[in-house]
Amino acid sequence: MAKVPRNFRLLEELEKGEKGIGDGTTSYGLANPDDILMSDWNGTILGPPHTVHENRIYSLKLHCDAHYPDMPPLVSFISKVNLPCVNQTNGKVDPARLPCLSRWDRSYTLETVLAELRREMASSANKKLAQPPEGSTF
């Protein structure tokens, strides 16, 4: 199978993100529409129901360097959240502690990362973790 170039891949992701394709629980788009390298992205996760995250909206930053999609994006929460995979000082997601980042596959997308973080919020180990006040940021 042919390897899709980085920019074509990111254009596909941008189109999907802008059209809101998916279940609506996550969204993403370019942080700066003039970013021709498509490196910096904003992401949003709606907190899963029946968890301490319910009715919360979490904002994130994602950075796709020149090696994306061969290497995973760098992911940081802007909104404060208490999850084992998130550094509580700076909001950075520890790739070693989020399976889709630690076992990155070129077929994964920004949506894959956001969906996995949402699944982490809903997991039995994390769904009742005490959370910082709503609206607080890193």
C-alpha cells in the first residue's frame, strides 16, 4: 500500500474535523488557519456521561511535527483534568501511559487520540477520580 504524504493525511484529518464527522463527543481543527504546515491543532472532548467528567468540556492542544503520522502527535490538556496519563503540572499527556500513543500506528489519527482519552475518562479506574474545579486551566 502506498504511503500517504503527511500534508495529504493532515488535509484529510482537517476536512473530517471541520465537517464534524464522528459521534460528536470529540472535535478538532487547526489552531491557526494560516498554518501551512498544519502542525498546531486544537481539540475538544465532551466528558463522558455517568462519570465525574459529565457535562464538562475539555480543551487540548495537539502538535503534529514533521514526523507525523509516522510518530504520534504531542498532546497537552489546556483544561485541568486529573487522569493518570496527564502530567498534573503542565497538562502534557505522557505517551507511555496512553496505549494509542505508546503503541502508535500510522493509521491512527488525531481523532483516535481524542477518543482514547475520552475512553480513559470513562474507565472504571478513572471515572470517579476527584477533578479540579471546572474551568481551571494548566
